[in-house]
Amino acid sequence: MGIQNMNLDLKQKYNFKNIVVLTGAGISAESGIKTFRDQNGLWEGHNITDVASPFGFEKNPSLVHEFYNLRREQLFEVSPNPAHLALEKLERNCDSFHLITQNVDDLHERAGSKKIYHMHGELRKIKNIQTGEVKYFEEQVPPKDYILWRPDIVWFGEQVKYMDEIISCTSSCDLFICIGTSNNVYPAAGLVHNAKKNSAVCIELNLEETQLSSLYDHNIYGAASEVVPKIVAQLTV
């Protein structure tokens, strides 16, 4: 189903009470957020394990902090796009709404969304290695703190955040919308299974077909900034 044929009459056919949205890198890419990962699997010229694993941090904390300092700086150069803004509108007009994101940027917050589960952590937060304290940090982590603090990011080999809450809300929703994700990274990719167990209507909004597209009731292909506002318009008329 293409963007030109996306009138699903959602408001007329259904009376959704509990909506869950999952967003991936595709929604942030349209705001200019770099993925940092090239076709060879390198992040800014570094192997993933060097900058996104506990082993990499233990081996070279300076490199890891420099990498995330650059990513944090980029947040000042980008803004929420129409897809982010549309999801905030959906939250305001929904009885029960939860937003799950694989993204570590703050574009959903800046768009005004409130009920957000950052399952992979947040760029604007750092975590104390010794005490476990997590705090917002807007600038670059200074070298003197490289060993005491780490980015509050879920690295490879670590458990995602808020998994109990995420399982609960996806297992009880009546509408599940997946936006801009490759559906290759678990456990996020498997959340549609939780929604289907509750007979939820499942909609995939993506640039192209994914390996899990057949699980969704509707598949709409196009840029998130174009298709998300149109779907939200159907749900908030």
C-alpha cells in the first residue's frame, strides 16, 4: 500500500482506547540525525564494539566519550519533524498512549511527547559507574570524569530499559503502530507479536518492506514526515 492509498478510515472503523507507537531510526533520520554507521558496519570509522559495548568502554573510555560527545553536540543542530509533532498530537487526543522509541535523541521530548520509553537509553543522560546515579548532562563530559561516568546508553550485550513496562503496554493495546524501523533489532522487532496476541490492529509505516511486514494488518511505505501526519489525522478527526 503506497502513500497515495492510505485512507484506512481508522476513526470510522475502530474506537481505539489504547494506542502504542514504536519508533526507530527512520523518524529521526528525517530531522538530520546521523546514523553514524556506514555500509561496512563501522561507526565513525570505529568498530561497534569499540564505542558501543562495556568492553569498549573499559578498554578506551576516552574514545567512547569523544564519540558520544559528538553525538550529543548534534542534537543542537536538529529539530523535530512533522512526524514527531504528529505523534504529540496523537498523545493529546488519545485515552491511553505510550511511545516506545529505539532512538537515543530527544526529538520526541522536544516535540512535546510525554509518555516515552527510551528502550536504548538517552544521549542527554550519563550514569555514574560506582553509584548508578543517572543525570541529565547537556555538555561534553570532561576528561577528568571519563572513568567515573558513562553514557546512559544501552550497549551491545546489555538489557534494554523499561522492558516490563513495554511488554505490559504492547500486550494490552488495541492499536500498534511501528514507524521507521528495520525490524531487525530485537526485542523491539518482536513487540508486534505482543500486540497481535491481544488482537490489536497493527500498522507498519516505513520507507520499504521489512522482514516482518507480513505480520502487520496494514503496510504504508513513504517518508515518516509525510505518512505519520496523515495517519494521525485519521485518528484524531
